Amino acid sequence: MKKVIILGAGGHGQVVADALLLMPDADPVAFLDENPAVIGTDILGIPVPGGNSSLNDIEHDGVVIALGNNGLRKRIFAELTEAGETLFTVIHPSAVISPSAIIGAGCMILAGAVINTGAEIKDNTIINTNSTIEHHNVIGPHSHIAPGSTLGGEVTVGEESMVGIGATVLPRVKIGNKAMLGAGSTANRKIADGVTAAGMPAKKLKIQR
């Protein structure tokens, strides 16, 4: 039984905790969160003793970075890796994963997700509830495939990218690094690095900054 610390006690962190509580080889021993309102409380029966600085004070075998922000998750992943921490991969018991799929370190594969033949999920990536990763997809590190999204065969998703809730990516389409496909959208052609696209079919949005 691996003792696991969850970084982040928000909604996503609690979904991750639910999955850990159902895994036969995992024991979530603590949430750590920077929000003072939750420090000192219990959430789902799991204590929240402090912020991230409390990590070394708690006996553990692995850490999960349960934060939805891809850039923040990437930064913390690098810090923990450099510190020699083990990044624990969470797989909900209801997820269906091909024996030939490759799952990286620190990933979160949540309830009802399907990962098919030859797919590769790189480090620190969220494959969220009821999403479908079809055969021979490559999902880049620190990315997030949101609930209910469907990726056809041989799709590539770049590093730190986001596929929104209920979105569809057609076979062999490539989504670049730090790109975003909007909720409910359909990508039928390449989305370049750093682009936000939405619609059916998805088109590049002009973002005012």
C-alpha cells in the first residue's frame, strides 16, 4: 500500500482523492493546499495539515499534483522531480486501458476514461472523466483532456495543451503545444502552437489581452 499525498484540495483534487480511495494499492494520507480556509480540516476523511511546505513533514511514498492549471502543474512537477520525489499515477478502477498503452509518471486517469491500443500518455497529464483516447494517440506532458472529450485514432496533443469538455478531435489531427480546443468544439485540422480554437469545425479565436 503506497502512502500518497495530494497537492491541491479543490474540486479536482477531491475527484483524484476519490479515485485513490478506490485503488487497492493506494492510501491517500493527506491533502496539502495553500488555502488557509481548508488547512486544519478533513476533506473526504483525509486531513489537510498545511500547504506544500509541509510535504517533508509527512511520511509518504508518492505525490499527486491535483491541479488543473497546466503551467503550474508542470512547474511543480519539475520541482518535485528535482527533489527526488516519486510522482504517483492515479488510475480509477473504472478506467479501461489497453495493455499496450503507455502511461507516464504522475498522470491522473479518471472514472470511465478509455485509453486504447498503442496510445501514449506522457508525464503529469490529466485524462478526465469519460474521455476517450483512441488507438495510437500521443498525449504530451502536462496536458489536460477534459471530461467527455473524444480523440480519434492517431491524434497528437502537444505539451501543456487543453482539450475542452465534450470536444472532439478527428483522426490524425495534431494539436500543438500550449494550444486549447474549446468545449464542445470539433477539430478537423491542425491547431498550431499557442492557438485557442473553438467551433464546429474549430477555428482560431482572436484573444484580446
